Amino acid sequence: MPLDEYQYALDLERPDHTSLGQFPAAMDWGPACECARFAALRAHNLVALPNTGEVTVEPAWEESRGEPHVGSVRVVLGGNGNGATAVNLPLTYFRAAAQQASRGLVAQKILQPREEFHYSVVAFRTPRSEPAKAKRAFTIEEVASPLIVKTASSRELFAQATPFGPAHAADVPLFVPQRVLDDAAALTRAAGADETAGVLIGHVCRDADDQVLFVEATDLIPAKHTRSELTAVTFTAETWTAAESAIRLRGGREIMLGWFHSHPAKFWCSPNCGPEARRECPLARSFFSGEDCALHRTVFPQAYGAALVVTHAEAGMRYAMFGWRHGLIVQRGFHVLNASRAVAEAISSEAIIGEKHEEACD
Ligand SMILES: [Zn+2]
């Protein structure tokens, strides 16, 4: 739990600037702290993700209007001898809280569903209370062992890699073998109308020459003991135990980098749709649902945590990768190793995130 001495609130307004009110924002700073830890790992040549060091979260005031108007959020991780690391998070970090507030307005019929609104953020210093730790009723043990960074060379990987999806300078390069995409597609096909899932494993690496971090996925472990339904898949404790023992058996000291799941969209399309409509079905668009975001936040909050979604559309398999950027879940680019020619058309570039996607197509 970071040190946070401010209470944040959101001012919501209509596009014509009429106010919709001010709403307190209960913030989840977990992904912000992970972002700072990973930034420290990238910047300071560490061999392991820093687990210790106090994290402070504070508002950076908007330049023109000043306090209490928030321009961005500054997250500072104490250095333990390595120098402090600071990251600035954009106002979009408050988007989920703003959407939450807007849902209340929709319920009260003040806003229409999907009606446009704008938000700005204010912050007020709260009287210093007891340290957050003392308020905790129980302590959550850190999951698994601390991340150890492997020294490797990215040069050979880049030589065999084809970049796909939206690239962003802030993202750590992520390499995925074509074989992993093929395995994910085979699992998706075999599951038919059900969703299926798996665990992406591999290494977080630091290049031996230029010291730049990159992530290499090595394999996909099919998730066992999941409960799968038509539109959701649930990981159970047994899923993780099985994945951990599979990693141990492989003996390659891999870690869980993220997860994969499928969207069997062609089975969601209405039986009344004709062949043309089936090809254009809006359900076949790549998306990362609110439930997907919640699962990703719970299970893979680490800044390198990745999520591969394979959409089984009428026209074939579509691939999209999601991950963390500045503490937010975004669609991200990735490099396919030994990419097959067919995969180029199958990478989705514009996925929907978080919002509710269409539930039916007719
Ligand atoms: Zn999903």
C-alpha cells in the first residue's frame, strides 16, 4: 500500500461544460506501484524487481490552474541505495473511476447509456492518519518468488521477429513464438463454443549488450481445472498449482508472464444471421471485457503482465495482445518470432477495452 495523503474527486461535465457533479474517487494504486517498480528495474540495472522501498503517490498540479486541479499523478519509489524512481501517470488513470461515477448517473437517468461526458480531477490533502499497514486486518503474502531477470541477447530475437499490433515507446518489447499463437489457436478450435485459457510462460530478460529489458514468451501451458462457460473462463487455485508444477518439470526457471483466453465469437453470432452478416458480425471484433480487466488486475498486476486473446471469428482466428502501460490496461504491440505469412492479416489492431461489448448481433 503506497503512502497517499490525498483524497481525489472527479468533476464530471457534459460536452457543453454544464456540471454533472463532483464524485469521490476511490483509487486503486496497485498498478501504479507496479509501474514504478518496473520503471526502477528498467532504469537502474537491477537483477530483480524491487520488492521493498516506500512508494508515495501524490498529485502534480495542473500548470494553468494549480491546486487542487490535478494534471498528472506522480508515483515515487524509494531507492534503497539505487536512487529514487519517479513515474508520472496521465489523467486517464482516473478513467475507470470516472466510468464508475457515470454508471451511477446513468442509473439515475441523468446520463443516457454511452452518452459522452468529460472529467477532470481535483485532490485535497487529508489529515495524516495512521500508516496504511496498521489498518490492514491481514497481510497478503507476495505471490511466488521475486522476479529474477535473465541475461540474454535480444539481437537474435529481433532478427527473427515481425512486429504486430500498436507499438508504443513505453512498452517493453515482447517476443512471442509463432508456435505459441498456433497452440492458442488449436486450443481455441478444440474448445468449440466454450472459452478456453492458458498461462503464458517465459522470461523477463536484460540484453547483455545494451542492458535494455525485454520479455520473451517461451510457451503456453493449457490451463487445467478452469471453469469455462460460453462467455467467461474462471481460473481456479488448481489452475495455478498445475501451471507451477509444469514450469518446475520443464526446469527452465520460467515465470508466468500472463495468460491467454479465447473468445469463440462465431458461436455467439445469432443462427438467424446470413453468411454475409456472420462475416461482418460485431461480436467478432477483438475486445478485452470488464471481466477480463478484473482478472488481469487480480492475477497479473505486474507491469510486464500480458494477456493474449484469440477471437474465433467466422473468417478465422484473430489475435490481440493486452498489457499494462502507465498502470492502465491497453492493447499493445508484440513481436512474433518466425511469423507465418497468414498471421499478418490475423492480428487485430483496434480492440475494445473494458466497456461492455455487444451482447447480441441481431
Ligand atoms: Zn474475455
